[in-house]
Amino acid sequence: MLERLPALALADRAADRPDPVQLAGVPVLPMPEHVVEAVRRVAGTPFPRISRGSPTLRAALGAAVHADPDELLVTHGAQHGMSVALRALLAPGDEVLVPTPTYFFDGMVRMAGARPVHVRTLAADGWAADPVALTAAITPATRALLLCNPNNPTGHTPSREQLGALVDLAARHGLVVFSDESYERYVHDRPRYVPLQTLRDRHPDLVTVTSLSKNYAFTHWRVGYVHAPTPLLDRIHTAFEWDAINVGDIPQVAAEAAVTGPQDWLDREFARFRGNRDLLVRVLGDAGVPVVSPASGIFAFADLSRLGMGRDLEDALLARGISALAGDAFGGPADHVRLLYGGPASGLRELGRRLRDG
């Protein structure tokens, strides 16, 4: 039986806590007028059913990421896209290598009938995946490698050389590489984000999922897409049709307006994140909390072993008004936590004070 998504379970536990520290993740913003107007124009319009997604939206996405629109499938967000892709390309009994800590992929892998095989990464290595450790975990049942690039919760962003080594490993062993690349616009430092699909000349069996929720503050519309070569995408598309038939047409119109329209409303928001990252690393250092400075994202993966492990660690933080997931939720060390820095700077300063004084 599947357990609840860890982030949602923690949110329920934290809901009635008094005096919470104001932390937040991805931006949740009012849609700008050009998106609202696009929806207003078509709100009463009947649309033809196109299960692969709106041709004009796929063309806009293709132009944005330098992809063939015919290799894109519009989904209900990145998580839906990943779940469908895994179910389309895996079979019961398959094993999937998952460098951890990473996002909550286990439930999706298990729903495909496959088994996740966690391969730990280390803070001493900047949380980079180790090809030697991954190779050692390969068995005759191994069929895939599952990445999160940039990584949630560590913020690690692999260089082209690091990502290439992983793709070469997959090519040698005939593995499909799945990659969740939802935080591509959240990269603060070098090495810059390298799209998995730019390495297709080294191995064709690459599947990327991406979220407009993250990159366009589009959480309430739930739109994402899968990018894969045609032989793989056709199989994923067939599974998607059985799963959802198609994504709603009005959200797709909104998504097209967000992708093709002015970006200044988003640029202002993203500009805050590097400063917030630097502030969080500084207040954690002042509180004596070890952390690898994240190159990307809106989260840092901090060592809070002094307060406990797992659910006990989460409870110790909740007692201080801090809502943060312990590392075992991500398949990582249970004495670490993911701390979000997408909210106001005042919340990060208060976080540091409560960790320092509490």
C-alpha cells in the first residue's frame, strides 16, 4: 500500500501549529493580464480533442527549449508526466537506479510495478551522483536510471561532464534515463543547467519531464510536458491516453500565453532566489548548521543531526514553528532536512534565530 506524498503529509501535521516561520517554495503568483486575457478570449470556445496536446502550445514549448514539437507530450504537470512515462516504459520486476537524496519518485516507480534501488550520494561530494556506485548497483533486472536535474532537495546541478558520465553509463548497460528537470530556471551558480536531451547523441533512450508549475508559477493550472524521442514518446502517449485522454484546453491556452508572453513578472521573482539562498546559507552558518550551498532551486539540504532524526527531527522543528521534511523522505540521511527559501527574507532570518536560540 502506498503512503501519502511526504510533503503533503507534513503540511497536514504543520497546519495547526502556532506562530509558524514564514517559509515557502516555488512562487505562487496571480496570473498577469496577458494570461488572464488569453483565457478570457477562449473561455466559451469548444476545442477539438488533441490528446498529445495543443499544437500551438507544443510549438511554443519547442521554441523555448529548442525541441521538435512532435517530441513533446503535454501532461497534467511533471509528476503526472513522470508517472505515465515510468508506467509506459517499465515492466513488473524491473529495477530503477535512483541516486538519493532526491524527489519522491518511489511511489511512481512502484505504481509501474518496478523497484527503486537507492544509491546514496554524499555531502562531501556536493551530492553528485557517483557512476562507480551506480554501476555496482546494476543487476540483470536493472532497466533505468532516474535523475532529478537540478536536484530536489539538495540543489545539486550536474556539469556536462558529470551528466555525460551518467548517460554513458546508461548507454553501456542499455538503460533508459528518466530526468525530472522542473527547476531549470532556478540555477544560481555555475555549472549551469545542462538539459539531458542535449546528450542524445551519446544515448537515444532519454526521457525528460518538466513542470510549468515551477518555471511559470503555474501551480494552480497543472501543466507540464514530456520530451522524448519518437519511439519512446509514442509509447508514453499511448499510456497517457489511457490515463487522462488529454489535458484541459483552457489551461493549455493559459500555458501558451505564459510561455510566449512577457517574462518580466517572473524575472523579478526569480531574481530574489539567489539572494535568499545566500541569506539562508549565512543564517545556517551563524546557527552552527552544516549545509552544502545549493547551486539551484529554492531549498537547501541541511545537517540538523543535533535535533534528532526522521519524524522526531520534524517534530523538533515543528515545536519551533519550522516546517521541514527530514532527509529520509527523499531516500537520504534522516538527520538532514530540506529547508525552503522561496519565501520572504524575514522568514529566513527568523528561521536562523529559532535554530540558534531554540
